[in-house]
Amino acid sequence: MQKILYAFLLLFISGNTYAAINIFACEPEWVALAQELAADKADIYSATTALQDAHLIQARPSLIAKARHAQLLVCTGAELEVGWLPLILRESGNPDIVPGRPGNFEAARSVTMLEVPTRLDRGEGDVHAEGNPHIQTSATNFLPIAQALSARLAELDPVNAAFYRSRLQDFTQRWQAAIARWEKQAAPLKGQPIVMQHKAFPYLSAWLGLKEVATLEPKPGMEPSVAHLSKVLEQLQRQPAKMVVRAAYQNPKPSEWIAERAHISAVVLPFSVGGTDGAKDLFGLFDDTIARLLAGLNH
Amino acid sequence: MFKYSALFVALFAPFAAHAATDEDLRAIRAQIEQLKSNYEQRIQLLEQRLQQAEASSKNAESTAVQARAEVQQASRPAPSSEGAFNPGISLILGGTYGQLRQAPAIPATGFAMSANPGHQQGFNLGESELGISANIDPSYRGVATMALSPAGGVSVENAFVQSSALGHGLNLKFGRFFSGFGYLNEQHAHVWDFVDQPLAYASLWNNQLGEDGVQLKWLVPTEIFIELGGEVGRGRGFPGTDRQKNGAGSGVLFAHVGNDIGIEHSWRAGVSLHQTKRVDAVSDAVPDLLGTVGGVSNSFSGDSRTAGLDLVWKYAPNGNFTETNFKLQGEYFRRKESGLLTYDTAAAKVTDSYAVTQSGWYLQGIYQFMPHWRTGLRYDQLDPGSAQVGALNAANVIGSYGYTPSRSTLMVDYSPTEFSRLRLQVAQDKSRQSLTDNQLFLQYIMSLGAHGAHSF
């Protein structure tokens, strides 16, 4: 009985022994970015993995428990997490991380949003009022986000402000060099027509100059039907594309169906850190994304 | 005129030069040198100015870029919140078609003194539900859910204020809300996995317990999820009886524990206690030992104590619920009631002690076998228990029914989007002795407007 009591006490204490800043990251790309910027000064929890659809996450008890301890929430925002995060925030009883507080960081607020709908209607499918939330598919978006996140870290943990600044500087240098490298590697992709399974890559396409000619989902978030796929196939016979692209968490069937019939390659992109074996960190995410796109092109 | 003079100079200048002395030449050279150095200085100055101008124009450019970025920031809508200054409004539209063999008004055997929400036959507009919610101020959030009954009329299903501004994992709720005990009780009808509630909820909680009162929950600061909660309320919801009295009419205590196992499994388990006082709770059409046709009306006053256990476990390959997933859930409730029973309030009016322990449980599994398609199986069972009837009523009231009501239900539903759902449900209902009911239901549930996050 006494042992159980001690175990319980230990559980209680363990919740409060964090020296490092406690970060609750909604998506793995923000875990990776926070790791780059805060290194060992942060204790980072990832709410989701790259193999999960961040729109549709269960408001699991474990997430509520983690959010209770968090000092900083790092999420995409732009309604990506609207189906589960508000409930987590309410149930966690942690007023430090609610929207509007310094402890609530939305990455989408630092970048220029694409595909902001002019017409808000559920008849248009799963559209987001603030624009397409899949901002992590362009490497260039990480520069302003890193800057904003670093500033936020310094605001919450002023003692280590100089450390965060130097980490940011270091990251920015390495990232800019990497962007130059990626853009050079990706030069053959410019202007290449591609098909997407879900409208998840507008930032990637805008960055690398890919030409999106068709989408397999009839409306965002709706499962591709055979009727719609046939229509896309017909379009591809008139206006061929080089490849069909999907995120790692998505069902491979629609992509494979089209790829087989249109004789193009089906390309799986990691979409976030951990989506593929190659996407081990932020740099790996784009190394692998570009390598996979180039492989798709030379198929 | 100028042309001519220039020509003149050009013609004669060479000769003049020849005529010039060395001294003159030196003077001219000096002048030229001076001119040269003058120009060089000027050119340097000009170059400097040019550089400055270039630099400032670059600066201007970068400030312009910055300004543009700031404008973009400013023009971007505020962080996502429940409808900014306008409250989030949602409307649930639902309807069923029910095909039943037995009259739905007959309660489960042994539960004639319990609630019987029953079913609707034929085409039936289900309860439409209008929900409004928004943050009131930085500390409070308000939620109201109005149930629009098909016969007309509006009833307040939920109307509460919630505050998590207390911090430290505390969550305060007051007003009218669904009690936090068990697993299913807090869930609104539009997220139920079957057309109807399990028998245990139907008979022991009249489908769902709503209370007017105060709820305080505390999330224990542990790595795993441990939530402790307590409620005091008016006691208006069954099994309570509405009253006009100071103090609390009902109390609830609950604890929930939950965690993940890897990324594919997550679970939550709970225990709950509910207590209320029933005052002159009248039940009609209760069968008696004398076999009175149509039964009699009884009245009960006394204590009602219920204990419950609940468990839910969810699984999805890779934790990705979009493709396939499985949910297993089960709950068990055991209620002890003791007090005074008045037999046949219309005629005999015999009052004596009465105590009974009744229980019910269900177990259900929901399997999403492909995106948008789910199927589910549920088994539920009730135990009417054996009542200890006071001597005066021993010959009037049935103490033991010797029957275990049960039901098996199968459903398939299709949700084209997360806002629409169509469902087919069949059930074999053996909750009433020798009145086996084969039931068929068709249902639609559609939601418009703001669509809040769903609980686990």
C-alpha cells in the first residue's frame, strides 16, 4: 500500500520537475523546428505523427494530460486542428496556452496564405477560411516561422534569449544554404504538370514551380469516387501529367488507380518529418521530397 | 554665328600654340591639372552620392517589403476562434424511420418504475438541435443547446457557462449540462453510434442525465490523464425528482483515467457515483401480483445510489483514423434504491418499505472498415433484481421477475462527409418478457454551421 502511495506521489512530482520549457507541438514538423531552435532547452511532445491526418485527430486523454503541462503550444493554425485542439485546450485547464496568449503559437500567422477561399460554403468541401493550412510543404515558409518561433521562445524564456537568437542565426544560415541547394536540385521540376490526391501541396508547387493540373478529390476532404477519377483520367489523356502526388498518410488506392491507367508514376511524399524513412528531420524532409519528385519525373 | 567663330578658333589655334612660350604652356598645364583634380573630386563626390542614393533606395525597398509583410500580417484574420465576435451557431437535423413489432410504450420487464424513453414508429422527425456557443470574455465560455421537438416547442437541453481560467487544471461549469459520469452521458444524440441509447442508459438514466448545477473538474498534474470531478445539482433529471427546496438535490463524483499505448491504441476508463433523493416519484402502469388490468400507479420516495464503471478503447492502424479504426466501449451501472413505496395511489394506497438493486451493462464495438463506412454491434442487458418489499405490500408488489432483459443491435452507417451521416440499424429486442421485438431503423443526421470538436 505504501509503495503505491509513493508511486502516486512520484507521479505527482514528475509533472512539475521540468527545467526546460515544455512544448506541445501539434504536428511533427513543428517538433523538428522547435528542436532546431531550442535544442536541449525544450521538452517537446508531438501530438501527431506524419502518418496521421492532422484534420482528424481524436481528442485523446493523453493529449489533454500533455497540454496541461505545456508552456508553449506550437501548431499550424488556420483551422487545421479545429476538429480536436479547441477541446484539448478547454479540457486541459491551462489558460497559458489558449489563443491570444504568448503560449499559443500558430505558424500560419507568419506566412502568406495561399488558396484563401473567396466563397465560404460547405458545398465546396473541407475548405479553410484562412487559406490552405498545409504550409509546411514549402521550405521557404520555415524562415519567417523560425524567426517568429524563436522570438516567442525568447519571450517565454528570457533567460535563454541569447541562446535562442544564436540558434536561429545558425538555423537560418544552414536553411538558406539548403534552400539554394534544393532549388538547384529541383530545377528540372519547374513547369512540370502534376496531379494531386488532396489539395495539400500548393506551397510546394508555388515554391518549385510545379503545375497542378488536377486533383483526385472531387472537393477537398471528400473521398475520390470512381466517377470523378474517370473524369480526371479523361482529362489526363488530353493534357498529360508527369506524376500523381499524395501525402504519406493518405490511402494509396486513388493514386495507384490513376497512375496505372494514365501510365504516370505515383509519388508518395513524406509531408512531414517521419512520413518516410528519409524524412528524419527538417532537412531530410525536403531532401527526400525533392528526391522523390525527381525520381517520379524520371520514371 | 557661333559656328563661324568656332571654325575661326579651330583654324588659328594651332598657329597661336606654336607662338606660345614655355611659360604659357606651364600655366596651361597647371590649369588643366587643376581642372582635372577638380573634376576628380567632383566625380568622387558624385560617386559617393550615387552610392548613398543606391543604398537608401535599397533600404526603401526592404522597408517596403517589411511594410508589405506587416500589412499581410495585419490583414490576416485573427487566430481561429469560435466565430470571432459572432457566436458559433450549429444546427443538427435528424430524422428516423422506425419499424417495430411491439408497442414502444411497454417498458423493459422489471423496470416499470424506471424511465422508458421508448422509440418512435414510422417516419419521425428526430430532435433538431440548435447550438450556440462563444467565449463570453477572457474567462468564460457560454454554450446553449436547444432541442426543437418535432411536436413543436423548444426545450433547453444545455445552457451552461464554462471556465478554465482558474488554471491548475481546474475546469468549472455551471448551468444546465449533461452530467460528466460514465462515458456516453456527456455525448449529444448526434454523435451516438446507434439510433438509440443502450438499455442501461434508457432505463436507468432516461437516455441521458441533464442537471442544473455546478461541476468542478480537476486534471491531476500527472503524465497520464487522471481527471477527478464532482457535481451538485437540482436533481431534476431521472432518477431524481424535480423539487422546490434549498440545497442540492443530487451529487455526482467521477474519476477518469486514460492514456495511449503506442501511437495506435488509446483508452479511457472511469468510475462514477451518483446519488439523489426521489420524492413522490409516480410510475404508472406497473404490473402487480394481483394482475390488475393495465397495472397500477405506484409512488416511491427514498434514496437512489448508483455506481458505474466505463471503459473505451480505440485503435487505428498508425493512429490514422481516416482509413480504418475500431472502437470498443462498455459501461456498467448498478443502482440501489431504498425507501417507501405507496402501492396503487389511485385506490389501495398501501405504503411500506421497498428496496431494490438493479443493474445494466452494454458492450459495443464500432468498426470503420473503409473511409466513410462503419459497422457496429452492441449487446446490452439489464438485471431487474429482487426487491425487498415491506410486509404490507408483499401480496401487492412483484418483488422478482425472474427475467433478464437483453437486446442485440447491428448497425451500418455511411458518412459522405463529417457533416452528414446515414444509418441503418436492426435490433432484436428481448427487453420485454415474451414480447420479442425485431426492430428496423433508418436514420439521417446532418449538421450545419459551426461544428465543434468531438470529445474522445
